[in-house]
Amino acid sequence: MFQCNLQPYIESKLAFPEVISPQFPEILNEDLITVVQRYKDIDAWAQTPFMTEDSFNRLMDVMDLAGELTAIAPYDILVDNSFANEVTK
């Protein structure tokens, strides 16, 4: 099985755009850096690939306040940390 821990690499501002930009080809690298910094500023950026219930709820609150949600999704149904468990072995 492929195992990789990109979290330390992604944490680097200089390396970040090259890692994630293929997923967002329409967004400039400078804008990606700004978005990630905003997530970090509100403590919604994950330091590990695991999604805790507190982090999930914080993200739901931010999305709700931005008017992006019609309902709050349940953590226990939406989040599956088994993938994070596999890549951090």
C-alpha cells in the first residue's frame, strides 16, 4: 500500500502551491496561499490528516456563518479517519 505523510510538506508556504494547485487549476498560487492562511488564522487548518470532532464543528460553524450551509452535517456520518490512519502508519 502507498504510504505518504505530506502534512509537513504542505505546512511549508513555499511548497504548498505546488502540492495542491493541480486540484485548483483556476486559482492563482498566491490566492491559494491566502486561503490557507485564512484557515490557519481561524484555527480551521488541520495540522494532521485526522479530522477531530472539534475541528469539524469549527469548520461547520465557519461555513454556516458564511451562509454556505442549509444544514449542519453530522461528524460521525461524514468523517472517516481510516484513510488518515493508513497514511500515517
